[in-house]
Amino acid sequence: MSNTLETATFAASDAAMRAMFAARKSVFVDLLKWNVPVLAGRFEIDQFDDVHASYLILAEPDGSHLGSARLLPTTRPHILDSFYASLCDEAPPRGDTIFEITRFCLDRRLTARERRQVRDTLVAGLAEHALANRITAYSAVAELGWFRQIASFGWDCRALGGSQTIGGTRLTALRIEIAPDTPSLLAAGGIVPICSQHHDQHAAA
């Protein structure tokens, strides 16, 4: 699988961004039936997709979406503190070096083997991105089964409180600590990226 992992900021005119928003609509709206905004009947874009968001996008050479994740600064309103603070025993994590992982999306057209490869590449990319940008921790909200997978990857991950059923789904808030040895911990846990190219793309809003 030949592909490129890009770091981008919000740009509705960019082809990779459009492909990502379309993939998010396919996964989160069409498949998972989330009640979230859809733009022009094609793109899943919410109030957090703004100039403060950044994205990791794994794409094929022609720009076709493989997987992606959105990062939100915790110094601004984000999903955990805005909607799911009750999942935390204490205040949700906040700070200049803490970002929230949201909209972790694997393209629906992938085979099971490809999904695993793309997942691992995104997870490893999140760790490398954090180290390159002085991010010391990530927070997130995850369905309980997904949280258990995340916690098993080998990095330093813990729940921020007990899981709760909200809207019919069992959810857990989590925090992932990032340190220089995080990539090697992930590798030891079997998280092996397939992508050797990582490009930073700073697009205008």
C-alpha cells in the first residue's frame, strides 16, 4: 500500500480535506448513524472544524482517503469538556501541550487487513506528531470496546473516570501520555506503521 501521511489545518478547498470530510460522513453518519451536521449532503463538518483544528490524513497518491484523525487544542472548547465532562472524575485535561483526538476515521472501503495497517499508521503518526510539536498528552472520548483497544497498544493510556452509557453507547474518557519512548512502546505492542512519508501541510482557512 503506497500512501502519504499529511498534517493539515482546516481548508475546505483542499482535495484531501474534502475526501476526509466525505469519509467521515460515510462512517459516522451513514454507518454509525450519528446525529451530527452534514454539509451539502456530502461532508461531515461540525463546529470544531475551524482554524484551530489540525488533522492527520493518510491518503493514497491520488488523494483517496485511507484514514484520518482530528486534533483539537484543549485550551479551547472541545468535545470532552463541552459534552462529556461527566466522564472525568476530575476536570477534563487542559493545557497548551494537551490535545484532544477526535474523529478517528478509517475508510469504509478498506479490507480488514488494510484497516489494521491504516489504524496502526495513524496511531504511530499521532505519537510522532506529538513529539515533533511538543505535545505531552492526548485526551479523547471512546466507546468502551475501542478504549480497550487503545489501552492495549502499549503506550501510557488510562481512563479518566468510570465508563457511562450516554445516548445508548458505553463511553470512556481517556488520557494518553506521550514521551520520547512512546514510539518504541507502540512498536513493542505491535503497532507498526506502513507509511514512510510524512508531509506537513499548512493550508489557509
